[in-house]
Amino acid sequence: MTTVEPPGADEPLDELDFRLLAGVRELWEDADPMPATLVDQIRFAIRLEDVDLEVMRIREQESLADARSAAEQGRLITFDSESLTIMVNVSPEPGGTIRLDGWLTPPAAHPIEVRTSSGPLVTTSDEEGRFAVSGVPHGMVQVLVRTAGRTRTVSTPAIEL
């Protein structure tokens, strides 16, 4: 099969080419602009120290608005991996921060780190796998579980709260 190149394909780009490319770029920037927080989200997601990391996936999200008054609305998010399931209740706190109440399955005491854009918050789950973290700022959040007896850290994906 012979490939036929259009006339001028082997020539360097000229002023017309650059103007056309600039027009296409402007079109796409208007039609589908890059989210303002994209660069920060990418930096947040790749700023992990652990290389041996098991990343969980979101299984389900459910709003708790029907079960609570408007002032206490929250949501329940479940994350799964091969070795662990985390169910996290996200609820607003007075002062504009968030409280995370979590449950690990299988239940056990593990160090928990909640990564936020303003720094990590740490706690430990109890023997039943329960943990709570208050004062979580709005923005990108990631929960890391440093499972006892294993070198691999289990992590939720970074999510916006």
C-alpha cells in the first residue's frame, strides 16, 4: 500500500499554518476549556510518597439528604479494592469544614491518613475498623490506609469534596 502525502507536507510550517493552528486552539479553548483547578488536581494526585500503592475504585455514592434535615445533609461513598473496602460518610461541620466517618472491611486497627490540599490529617481506625476525621477542608481529598502487617498502602482515588 502506497501512502500519498498532500502537496507541501514535507515543507516547514509557515505563517498561514500557525494562524490556522491558533484558530483551532482558540476554538477548542472556547468549546471545551480546561478546568481552572486541573493542574492543582493533577499535582495533588501524583504527590504520593508510596510507590507500592493499591488504588481503590468508587463502588457507589449515595446522598443522605432524604434521611436527614437540610442542615445535616451528607453522602455515603464506598470504595473497593482487592484487599479492603472503605465506606465513608461525608458530612458538613459548622465552620465550613467536613467530617469523615469511615468503616473498613475487613475490620482492623490501621493508621489512616486523609490527604488534603492543606496537608495530611491522621488518625487510626479501631479494632472494628471505624475511624473519624474532623476539620477536613473542602477540595481534593484522598484517604490512605497503611494496612498493618503489609508494606502496600491502600488508597482511594483523589476526589473533590
